[in-house]
Amino acid sequence: MNGSNKMLMIFVDEGDRWKNVPLYEALVDKLVRMEVAGATVLSGITGYGTNGRIQKRRAAGSEDRPVAVLAVDSEDKLNEAIQQLRPMVQDGLMMTMDVDVVPHTVGAGMVH
């Protein structure tokens, strides 16, 4: 995948669940099954949403941190994914943005 594509960003809480599994894991599993080109889950330090409630790491094991699921693919593929993911994301935020995927070659930029 090179050139112009889209990135889907989904913000949820670490403690959000879907059918007894963490929501972020369920979202990635769905993206894999839909053959979306790639996805990554990032854990946030702090943040807040439309409810104005600040979420942050309070203690070890706390599940109140913000989590972002990022996925990259074509606009058509991500629009299809959004339709299937929307029912899963009850209180989160979903957005897309244009991205340019930079082509890479194995070993490029490595110093020997």
C-alpha cells in the first residue's frame, strides 16, 4: 500500500467491553477479519471526551485510560469497516483522515 489512503481513528476507554473482551481487541479482531491493511492500538496517558470526564492512569491495573485504535487502508475499505464497527463503539469517537503512506524498502536507512 503506497500513496493516498485513509486512516480510521477510534477512541475508546481501556475498560470498554464487547461480548466480554476488551473493545479495542474486538475492534482489531474485526479489522483483521475484514482484511484491513493494518491496525495498531495505542494507550493514552490522559484525555477527555464530550462528557468532559478526564481519563488517566490512576494506579497499576487501572482500566480508565484512553485507547486509540488506528487503521489504514483505502477509503472504500474503511467506509465498509466503519459500518460494521459503528455498533460496537457506543461511547467512543470515530474519525477518518487522509494519509500518505510512505513506501519502504527492507533495510532502507540502516547504518552498517
